[in-house]
Amino acid sequence: MTDSSVREFKMPDVGEGLTEAEILKWYVQPGDTVTDGQVVCEVETAKAAVELPIPYDGVVRALHFPEGTTVDVGASIVAIGTGTAAGAPERTPPPEARRPVLVGYGVSTSATRRRARKDAGDLARSNGHAPVTGGRPLAKPPVRKLAKDLGVDLTTVVPSGPDGIITREDVHAAVAAPSSAEPEAAPASYDTARETRVPVKGVRKATAAAMVGSAFTAPHVTEFVTVDVTRTMKLVEELKQDKEYTGLRVNPLLLIAKALLVAIKRHPDINASWDEAAQEIVVKHYVNLGIAAATPRGLIVPNIKDAHTQTLPQLAGSLGELVSTAREGKTSPAAMQGGTVTITNVGVFGVDTGTPILNPGESAILAVGAIKLQPWVHKGKVKLRQVTTLALSFDHRLVDGELGSKVLADVAAVLEQPKRLINWV
């Protein structure tokens, strides 16, 4: 074969300005026949997990990097023989309809092709039998990372998910179960280690760099307010019974998000960014509302595009989709770009409040603390009320104390008296 019949598939820039990605999983091996649009590997960028489709037909000649390798954008990752004398046995899969890739990039074949590559170990696991050493276990990237961090070999894990997919619970169960090769009392090796070193890469590496850059670039100011949200909590319960919200995620965060959007509408200068090169303040006439989400890969902040245009039911649907997608590790790079203001709900961890660091390019971030029953003066009497503490951090270069205070006060006022949503919208 001549060199002209070999094409090198290079690591693409699957986000905006990303410089590297880690190869999580190869779905092909040398000798496999591939077709245009077939997913050949899954990679993890600083923003999300991404499946890469090959853009042409041919036979895999070589994989240039093993799984777990971080590769620069533009580097060749796989060689494909595209000539008639590819020199490898043809194993062309049957033609199948192509579907969008769930993790936000390119196209993929149907699930049938992926499952057709199961070996005996995968089939045994999907049937609930003991795993076969050397098989190719099915697991989502967050589960693979969990197993790697805990030192669990996925080929030894018995899956409980559909079609033999290993879940997080399966990995934890494997950790808790005693090894058949050791006495039952013997602890796992990672438990006896005095230290564990975890490489900083992917989402965690990008988050660390962004937070350091933000903390030492934008002068942060944080203000706090404690507010009685009893009426908001009652409204949440009422909305859950409303037929218009059937099947939607209705919780305090929904009304907090709406309260922040109302406050931004009343004080639009808070929704801005600082252009250092041009020495300009850029006021955004749209709100891409970021929601900080803790995932197995680390903290990510996907955002709801044009959240200011959405009705309350629409916002509920967007929040539900955002959260479920983040938990499944399927958030696309595009969903994490272009945010203008962010909410971080530290209250879900039982924390009263915090001093959040701004996302780069944004001027404000609202932290929401835990909602707790506390003694509170209500109508001249001390009663038990549901109370929370809000914290608003803002960039003091473009947001002064007055503006920041007004925005925070408006959010608190709406949560104290939700009927203001009607009067202020």
C-alpha cells in the first residue's frame, strides 16, 4: 500500500479553544473495518465526554495512543487504510441508521453496532453470570473514572444495569465484596495506603485553572442576606400539584432561578463582563443562566441559553434536563460556554452559605444555602420559619456595592414574597 492510501485521523478541537483531550475508550482495533460516521473512540476534554466519529471509510491500520493518554489537539490518533489493498480482513458491519451522539459531538451508529462487539465476558455479565477475565465491560465514563480512582478492575465487576452496563453501585459493591483470592478479613489495598495520588486532568484541571485565574483577576466582593422563604416553600408544594408542571422538576432552585432572573431584569447592568483588551464593560441583553453541578468528573457549570425568555414551566423543564444530563456525564461543550451569571446551590450539602468564585467572563454568582427551620420574628411573634442565607459574589470592577446590594435584595424579596413575581415581571 502506498502512503496516499493511508489517512491519519487527528484529534479535533471539540470545544472552543480546547488544546487537549484524554482518550477514554477505543471502540475499534487494528484490522477493523470502519465506515463514515462510525464512532471510533471516546475522549474526555476539559469540559465533557465526547464521542469521535471517523469521517471516511476504510480499515484501521494503527491506534497511535493507548487508552488513558492525553493527546494534543491536531495530533494523529488513528491511521485508516482507505485504498482497496488495505491489507486487513474486511469485517464491514451491516448498514445502519445513524443517530446523534448523546454526549454532544458528531454522529454515531445505532446501539446495535456497539453491542455487536460484545465478547463472551460481556454476554456473561449482561446475563448476570460471573464476569470473564479479559472481556470488554460496558460502563459510562463517570463509572470508569470511579473504578479507576477506587482501584477496581471493571472486568471483575458483575453489572446490574440494562444490557450488561456497569453502574456506580456495582463498582461500590465490588469494593465492599471480599476478594476470592484473599481471606475475607483482608482489606482492599487502597484502604491500607497512607496516600493516594490522583492525576489532575480533564474537568478538574480546567476548573482549577479557571478558578485561579478568576480569583486573581477579578476583584471579588461577596454580600450576604438571610431570608424567610416559608412562602416560597409553600408555593413549591402547590406547583408540584399543578397539572401544568406534571413530569417537571419543581423545587426551590426553580423559584430561586426565577427570582434571580427577575432581579437581573430590574438591574440589567449586573449581567455583564469585563473586556480587558478593549477596556470595556460588555452588558449582555440576554441571560445564559449557569447552574453549578457536581459530577464524577468534577464541578461543571452548564447554562440554560436565553433563560430570561422562558416561562416558569419552561424553566422547570430546562433545569431538569440540565441536571439529568450533567449527572449522566453527557453535558456537551456548547452547553458550558457563553454563560453570563451563575447559581451554585451549596445548600444541598447542608452548608449554610459560602463565598463563591466567579466563573471567568461573568460578573456575578449567587450561592444558595441550606433551607432550615429556624426561630424567626414573623408578624411580631417568634415562630419557626423556613430560612436560608444567600451570598452574591460580584466583580467589583463593573459592579459597585449599590448595584450588587440591590440585586441581592431583590432576589431575597421575591423569595420572601413570591407574589412579587407577578408584579415585577
